Amino acid sequence: MLFFVLYATFAELEETVTLKATGRDGRSADLRLWIVDRDGVAWVTMPRAKADAHDLTETRAELLRSGEWRCVVATRDERRETVNAIHRLRHEKYAVQRFATVIGMFGETAGESTVALRLDPCPEPGKG
């Protein structure tokens, strides 16, 4: 139990963001996630079931990063090469993930049920 408390605490010391998503039931949820940038675009990963529960396929959501809320379009990408590329970037960025990989909590590649979400800025009104 203590290990998981320490893990959660240390995971918050590195960059985490909040993705505010609205589920199929209409309720809003604040999802705390690790984030990486790839080719100038923000990406997160999560289990497919979690993405489904929050209707994250190609959906507008609010992202809190660096103390600023912004509108994003979360686009799901389930291609294994993309999901594993994002997983590798997380591994490079987050010491907690590297430690969790060493002790067997995470694999070298993302699990089969993991999906990636590309977080593009929302189009400006009248421009998209």
C-alpha cells in the first residue's frame, strides 16, 4: 500500500496535466495524465476502456497544462506503432515510468489495451 502511495506522489512531481472530458453519461471528469510532445503536438495515453468511458475518440476537451486551460481536440490513435512511440517518449521523459518499468509495473512497450490521444488545439471560430 505504501508503495502505491509513494508511486502516485512521485508521479505528480513530474509534469502531469488535467484533461477535462465529458463521459457518455454527460458527467465531466478530470483525468490526470502524463503528457509528451511529438513533432510539436501534445499526446497522452490511457487504457481503451477509459477512453471509451469518457467518449474520447475525436472529441473536444479542455486541457490544463502549465497552469493554463485550453481547448483541444482529442483524436484517438490505436495504431501500435504510434502508441508504442508515445510510450517510449513517456519512458524517456518520466523517471517514475522508468522505475516502474524496472520493477515490472510497465512493459517496454504499451499494453494491447492502451490507446494514444493526439491533443490538437481547437480550431479558431470561423477557421475550421
